Amino acid sequence: MLGNELKSLRKRLDYSATSFAEKLNVSRMALSNWERGLTPISEEKEKMIKQKLGFETDNDRADLRVHIDYLKLTFFDTTPERVMESVLGISPKFFITENRAKHNYEKWHSCGSIILMSREDNTQGVLLDLTSEGIIQFQEHLGEYSLTLQDWLRQVLDPRFYLGHELYSRIHSTRLDIAIDEMYNKEGTNFDLKKLREKKYQNLIYSPLSSYRDINTIKGFDDQGITLMFGARGNDRVFIRLYEKRCELANKLRLSVEDVLEEYGIFNRYELEIGKEVNPYVFQRYLSGECLADIAIDILMSKLEVYEEIETDTGIERQGFREWYQIFSHWKKVKISIPTDEISIERSMRWIEKQVAPTLLVLNNLYGEDWLFKWLRMCMDEVELPPHKEKQLQFEKMLIGNRQNNTFLYFDQKMKGVD
């Protein structure tokens, strides 16, 4: 914390210099020296300040999971085939190519949810577009080489790697989303996002992000959840979206909220959409080995300050809203994990085992095994796979092909061969 940041915080909390020094239990001179930058604020002093102002607590309430949720990378002066084989490590034969316009590109190349976009004239480079599901699949693919997404990013963003192997001339990212998932706590201590909306309308939230809006979706008699948005979506800096992920999943999967909490365990999601002006800073910290959770929560806390007003002997005082900061107070302990909200083959199989198998057993006992298998065959013959299932099938075929043929040793050596 710098001196000018402390002074700005004091003013936002509406303290005079004297009352603020008393609140922190320091002398007026010590406070003045901090604010003017004459005395540096040590980490120990910063922690003390935050604790006295309610921005840090000793409680350890929230189980948080942090992951990259969306990634766009553009590779210049290369071809889709070169990116497929030597950068992604996926043979072009596993990609389906379509004439499809998006982001001023003309062609889509998809292997499951791993998407590349290109133009015939190659004027915009080759765009890798990974949604949440695409990232899950790509991480699974990298796992076959004992690589993490962080390992892969460290390589593909390193000029020694891509110039040394003449793969592309430069690379940049136009979008990076990081999701912080607050997992369900059966003791009932999860944060209620509606309280955050109340703080906003009470002018008890400070944010350098100028725009704000919220949505509360109701269908019929069902509450579909609240969404709070800070900042402008699609710009080059930061957009924050906070929402009740449990409600979104319940609506999407046609399950009850209780079933979603039991199966997926996600209560709220705090989502950061980071544009091209900010994400070089994020990549620099992440690829130097810093924990993704540290980076994400640093950004979130720097963009949202949430206050509460309490009554004291001297009147009304403003401090950090403890319920909000309790979520992140021990954020250095958060767990890193891949997203858990998408349906995988394994999850579909578990669903069949739990929900469908008992009915199949009843049919088998009633009509016999031969009838059951003929009926199942007839059902499958009449089904036409939807596009997202076709993509999932293509991706699974790619994984099986890699395991059986060890086709991509060249890619494996490249990824591990940079000093």
C-alpha cells in the first residue's frame, strides 16, 4: 500500500486525519508520514490497517476455486495447420473446418470445443478461442504430456520458443477471463450477493469502474438468480460479473438448486473479464510462478471496496463490510482447480449410473435382456447427435488417437525442449 492510496482510502471512509489516526491507534505524525510517502508502509503495518478497518478478518469461511475461464490468443504469420500440430499438439485430421464468419474471420477449425479461426489472406493471424469447455478439454489434452495450462502458456508466450522454432512471428491476447468460485458451505455461511446490491444502492461501494448494472431474472415463480456487473463489457481493461452460479446451472441443466449444490458444489461465481491492456500484467505475474488466485483476488479487491456503517460512541463510522471480506480474508489458502460446471463424458456416465440404471434394471427384469438391448439399439439408431455432442465425440476420438499412436512426440519435445 502506498501513501496516496492510504490517503484516498481515508477520504472514501470519510475520516479526518485525526480521527483516522485514532482509529488506527497511531500518532497523527505517523499517519502524516505514511500518507506523504515519507515513511513506507510495511506489509505488517498494511495488514494491521486492513484489520482495523474491516478489510481483513481472522475468519476462514470460504472455500474458493480459481481457474482461467476464457482465453483468446492470436498467432501472427503462421497457418492454422502449423498452430494445430506444433503449438496445440493436435493433428489437423481431428479438426472440422467450416466456412463461418466471426470476429472478421472466415473459417472455423474445431476439435471439440477447441476452436481456431482464420482467413484466407492471413491478415489477422490465427485466433485460438477457448471457452470454459474448450479450456477443460485442452487441459485434458495437455495432461497426456504431463503439462499444465501454465506450462503451455509459459512456452507459447516465450519468443525463444516460437521464434526459435519459426512457428509464428508474434502473439497477443485480447481476452482472458478468470473465475473465482465460492463453493457451497453446508453450514450456511456463503455470501448473499443481494447484500452487495444493497450496498451499491446505499452508496457503500467504491469502484474505479464507472458503470454498473444488475439483473434479477425470474421465470414463472422461479428465481433464476441475481447478476451484478461493474465496468463496460468488451473494453480493453476489466469487466467484473458476480452472479449466483448455482441458479444459472440449475436453469441450464434443468435441475433443482439443491441438486446442483450437491453435484457441482458451486454457490457464487466472481468473474473477471480482462482485456488486452491489462492481461500482459496478469500473464507476467502468472507465468513467473505466482498463484493465479493471488492475482485474481488482487484485481477484484482493487476494483471493489465494500463498506458498512456502524454506530459508535462518537457517531456513525464507515469500515470494510466484514461479510464480504471474510470470503477473501485467507485467500492465500484458496485451491486451484479446473472448472467443475461443464458436463464431461465421466459426469454423463455417473448420471446414467445414478438416474437411469435403476429403470434399465426394471425393464430388464420385465422384458428380458434381449428385448432391452434391441430397444436401446433402436433408441440410439433414431437419435441424431446435436452439434455440441458431435464436437465432444471428435475431441474424445483425438484423445484416444493420441494415446494409441503416440503421434505427437515432435510436439512433446518442442514443448519441453526450450531452455
